[in-house]
Amino acid sequence: MQPEQRLFSQLDFANNQWRRVPDQRLSSIALVAGTAVGAGMLALPTITHPSGVVPSTVTLVLVWVYALVAALLLAEINVFWMRQWGQPTIGLLKMVENTLGKSLAYVAGGAYLFLHYALLVAYMAQGGEIIASALAHHPELNLPDGSGSALFTLVFGGLLYWGTEGLVTKINNTFVVIVILTFMGLLGLSSAHVDPGQ
């Protein structure tokens, strides 16, 4: 009796045969972590701080529990449909269509499109602002307004469009490590200023 293949095994079908490719679990974890932490997640403690340490902590923990349950439900649905159809991957909108129906899949698709469009605009604006503030130290360049956003879009959009999958993975992993180190440094610096009585 042959052992059953695990779902997280990395198999690739090429030249009429299956071959095992290197394990990419750490890269997948970095991709999910980078997606979850992005878009202002690190700014949430700053925004909720005026309500006090205890209320903001309780609120953030409740939001985390909600996000965790939603992620586990999505993983459960994904594994269910993968096993039903025998496919290694299934898209989010296909899962919504098969679970909730076609009309709700259109609603989810519109929400998905709006969310990612808003995130793209936010990243371009904030990334452009960071680049523009860095370039402001060189007044001799005399760059017009919006050049930071354009440069950000050209550099990172170009990397995503022309870069290989391995290069994009390495860049993403590097940025996730930078975010984790920055967050740890932020916790270390701010822990001395926490007043639980507020």
C-alpha cells in the first residue's frame, strides 16, 4: 500500500512525469505574512492608542481572532474543493462561486477588485511619498510633484513584470524580514513608554 501524498508536497508535472520541486513553505509563509502585515497593519496600534492600552489591546486581539477564523475557514474551503476536484490549486473567486453561488461570486469579485485597487493606490502614494522625501535631500534634482510615485511604480512594477519568480520571492522574503526586525525594534523602543494606567 502506497503512502498518500501530503497536500503541501510540491509536485510539478512536466514531460509526462511528476517531479518534486524544492519546498517553498517558508516563501509561502513570507508571502502570507507580508500580505497580512501590509497596508497599515503596523499603524493600527498608533491609531487605537488614544483609547488606552487595555481597550486598544482587546480590540486588536478581537480583530486578530476574527481574521484568524476567516483564514481558517478559507483554508478549509480551499482544501475541500481541492479534494473534490483533485486539483492542486483553486482560485478564491472559484471557491466563492462553488460555495455561495454565482451571484455572490460577482459581489466578492467586485469587493476583491475594489480592495486591491485601493491597496495599489495606497502603496503607490505612500511609497512615492517615502521616495520623494528621500530625494528631497537633493534639491539639485528639481523633480516635479508625483515623481516619487512614478519612480516607485516603475521600480517595483518593473520588478514584478520582468523579474523571475525566484527574484520576486527573494525580494518579498527580504522585505518580510525587514518588517519583522522593524516591528521588534518598535516594540523594544516603545515598551519603556507604556503606561498601563492610561
